[in-house]
Amino acid sequence: MKTKLFLTAILTIGLATFANARIFRMGYPGSPLTGVDYSDISALQAAATPGDTVQVYGNIGGLTITKPLVFIGFGYNLDTHAGLQKNNSNAPSSASLNFYPGSDGSKVEGLSGTFYVGNQTNSPVGAGVSNISFTRCNGTFKLFTLYSDVSDVTFTSCVLYNSGMNYSQGSSINIAAFNCIFGGASNGDFILYNPSSSAVFFNCVSPNFNYYNSNSPIAVTNANVLVRNCILAASNANNVNTVYENCFFGQSQPATLPLGTNNRWGQSWTNLFQGITGVGDEAGHPQNTAFNENYYILKTGSPAINGGFSGAGTPTNCGIFGGEAAFAYKLGGVPAVPSIYRLDAATLNASTNPYNVTISVRSNN
């Protein structure tokens, strides 16, 4: 008969960026191991050293991070994509993490929740936060730059909604977003005021639906920004330092074109995307219960197929499933570590020798 193993991700030391890093578990539902399993996230951080990994089970609550750590979960939206993991629920791994000075180099992968980067108070004065990366995450992301700079924040294959900048006037920031879905915010997702700031947005998408905010997810003013191979609700032509390349826009062609080349206007989402059979455009918006990332698969004949160019100059699809292979969007946000997802055995009561067992492992790369 066939039985299923608990889909515990196989975490290796290679996940961490420091030698001799350890792996902890937070919220693990099985029998706890001393020194490995914690029920209090503050106690776990106190025990951890820079570069240690925290494997997240369920909702672990909130924490201000003051040292470089790696947080890894099981993904998100797994009720929509059954079979990717045993934890077939909408948010099997979630947290509210605030990355403060001292957390430089932290990584988050496969988590849902709320994530803040930067100093929200004036202590320690002037201490910045840098080199924070989010991969295959889903949630609200806020960058706080009133009291210090935030630099080198990277989003890869993430879903972002109600996200953006807080207190960004006068502070510099550098961000990069690859193959991400933006849900939209009231004033746009990232407002970069300082001309010394910079950002890149490659192969991203944003909804274009009347019943949701349809601002550009990149509401920039003075920063130096490059937007490439994206499919967006709208552009922002107010910033003369933003360049759009190979992008598709839902809005009609504006009277004043933004800088850039090979951009297309007045595009119909119906002509671009596969959509979801029997579900309207709601499936494309991450804040809707019908959300399904498969909505953004390019349909046969879509003008966005080979509508962009890779960094090497070769044709590539626009949107979250195109671009550089290393950044391509992964359904359900399952982290890029192997997982055992199935066990095939002859019987539960076999007494033969040898006893043949087949274990199925998915790479999730």
C-alpha cells in the first residue's frame, strides 16, 4: 500500500551563510529535541548565533531580529496547489519579523506574514540595515528609513501586497525585485524619494482590476529605477530617472511617454494571461480568496511571449514565469530545498528480506 511521509524539508548546512551554523525548529508539532525545538521565539533568538537557520512550523508570532539569521518555511497558498507539501493549508509557515540593525545578511524563504526592514525608532541612531533577502515569500513588506538607511533588500519570486516605504524622504535605499507579484497599495508600493536611491524591477506583474487599486506598484519620484520585462497596471511617468524596457501596460498610452524602449500600452489582461477557468480576474490578485498564481501563465498567442530580453540579450517571456531561470516564479513558494513527499512500500506488515521501499524526493529548485 502507499503511505505518505511527513513532508519535512531536508535542511542542510548549505542553507546558512556562515560556517558551523546550526538548525533550530520553531513550532514543530512533534516531540521536542532539547537545544533544537523552541516554543518561545525570543528564547530561540537568544540561543542562536549569526548564520543559524530557523525552520518555521505554523505561526510563530512576532520578533525583532538583531542578528543575521535564516528563516525557512514550507511555502504558502498550498491549499490551491495541493501536493507540493504535506501542509496543504493557506499559510503553513508564517511570522511577523522586524529586521533591525545587526540583522544584516538575514534571509527569509517560504514564509507568509508581515516583514519590516529598518529602524522604526531613533535608537540606535544612524544604524542602518542592509543585505536582507526574501525569496518565495508572501505578505506585507515595509521598509523604514526615517532614522537610518536601508540598502540591498532583495525580493525574489515573492507576492507583495499593501507593501512599500515608510518615512522615506531624505533617506537612501537600494532594492531589487525579481519575478514578483505586486498587489498594489494606496500610493503605489515603493516610493523612493532620494535621488541617491536605486531599484530594479525585472519580470514583475501587478493587477489591473477596477475593484482594486490600479496604481503602478513602482511609484517613484527621484530615484534611479530600471523596470524590465514587467506587466503592470500603469506606469509612473513623473520620474525622469525611471526607465521602462520591454514592458506591457494596462493603461492607455500616456501623452508623455516615460523613458525607455519597446513598451506596449493598452494591453488586455485577457489577451496576455491564461487566467483560471471558471474564475474571474479575482484569481490574479493576492488579497482575494480565489488567488491562484497560475492566472499569470501566458496564454497561447500572448504578445508577452518572447516580448522581453534577458540580461544576455536573448528573447524571453515577460511576467513572473520568464526572465532569468534562477529567478522564475515558483508556485506555492516552496523553498529551494529537497523534501521527501512520498513513501511507497509493499505492505505495512512485510517480513521479507530484503524489504523494498521507494522514497520520492522533490528538489524544489
